[in-house]
Amino acid sequence: RAVPALSALSRVLRLEQSRRTALMFPLQRLERHLAPGTDTAPFHLFEPGLAALQRAEALFTPGRAHAIDYVSSAVRMDHAPPPALPEVCFIGRSNVGKSSLIRALFSLAPEVEVRVSKTPGHTKKMNFFKVGKYFILVDMPGYGYRAPQDFVEMVEAYLQERRNLKRTFLLVDGVVGLQKTDHIAIEMLEEFGIPYVMVLTKIDRAGRGLLLKNVLGIQEFVKENTQGCFPQLFLVSSVEFSGIHLLRCFVAHVTGNLSAVEAS
């Protein structure tokens, strides 16, 4: 499978500035359209420089001494690989575009097989991917529509027992915003005291007005109703690669693979 052009930072940097900014920092594109006086602090909490973005891209690029591989799948915690490396997991409603996003993150390693199901709720296992000697990324089963019956037991056990879990990425459809099933997931993460971050997917399908409405609404919800959620939202499109480079960088940061200076 070929590497998509805009998956590589070097190609993004050749674009004219407004297009480049929209791809690398989608929140900045929206910021111009906010009403005067709107609190924009949560838009700028994680704004890494070029060196950090390049370091993160190197982590997601395989090499002779740096393999990126699918490791295994598990339906129970005793089937999971040993917790030897920092870990991040991705959870979200069925059909939120989770597997597509993970495939976009790993697009610089096209030999890594991330199965993208055409049937919502088809992913019924935890899938573990190893990124060299640096971290593990876990694709969790989708919840909601046609989710497996043992989903709650599987995910609850993982969240409570996985001591090497550094951050949970909760994916929310950028077109429809927070749904009832998302609120259940948020309550679970809050109850367990799990640090997490919200990622708005499919932003290429949402008009600017709708996306802005959803971003501000979710941002307000996070401020008023959560303790464990990182205040900055991450906006992504797995089709256009918007926000993918920034999300790679945040994953590198939370797994301890960027210095504090690089990440600031």
C-alpha cells in the first residue's frame, strides 16, 4: 500500500501557509471565526514546534532498527501482551472512524495491517500494535450499535487493570457531536480516574458552522463536567490527514517520548 502524500510532514510543509495550518492545527483554522471574547485558551494548550512534530513522525516511521507491528488481539485481559511499554488506547462508538484513524496514524508504515470494518461493531477484540521500543497503541472494540455483549467487561477490566496505560483517546463523531453512549464512556473514565482526551473525527464531513458549534459545546461540557479530560480537543480527518501530525505528536508526548521542551 502506498504512503499517502499528506501523511508525511515534508509534503505538508510544501503547501501554502493557510492550507498547511489547516492540516497541522485544525483548531487554528476555526479560531478566526469565533465571536470576540470567546475563551481560546483551550485551543492552544498543546502547540508543539516543528522539531517535536518531526520527532513524532520519526516514531511512526518504521526503519531497520525500529519495527512497527501488529502484536496480537485479545478478548480477555489474560490474553493481552505483557505491560512492558507505555500504552495508549483508542475507544469510541461503533462507526466513529476509529480503525480509519489508527490506519491514518500508521500510514507511514503501510505494511501494518489495521483492519477497517465496513460493518459497524465488527471489531470485537482489543488489537495491540507495538511502535518499536517506545510504546503500544491499542484499538478497542466500538461501543453502542451492535457492540459485543462482553464489551463493558472487557473494556472496564482493561481500564482498571492496565497499569502502563498513559492516556485514553475517546473518539467522538465531529458531525453529530456527543451521543448518549459517549456520555456513558465519559462517566466510566471519570469514575475510574483515567486521564483521557477527546478526538473529533470526520471533520472533513462537517461544515465550518456545525464543527464550530460542536467544538464549543464539547469544550464547555469538558470544562463544566469532567476532571480527567484534557481541555484541548483534537480535530482529525483520516481522509485529508488534518490533525494527524498533531495527534501523533500528542501520543509521543503522553508516552514520554518527547521532552517537555519539545512538547511545549
